[in-house]
Amino acid sequence: MLAVAAADCASAAARIEKVNRAMRKTPFSAVGTTTAFGHGGLQYIVWNPAQGLHIR
């Protein structure tokens, strides 16, 4: 049973790494609310592989 769990873990780790590699190459943007500021507000997130992560 432990060997099966270890094999599943390795394959899950491989899937996670594959998704991470794809996401590093894929631009995206998102808008959401935040409570990081006393009154709340909108937070804009943009990921561009050439320019990096921008949050405002």
C-alpha cells in the first residue's frame, strides 16, 4: 500500500511540475477584492512571462 501511495505522489508531483511549467509561459490577468487596505478595494494582477508579475 505504501509503494502505491509513493507512486501516486510521484506522478502527482510530475503533473504539478508540468502545470507549473505551462503557467510560467502563459500570460494572464485577474481582478479581485482585497482587505489588505483598511477600507478594502480592487486588486489587479497581471502576469506576463517577459515582464514578470505586476500587482496594483
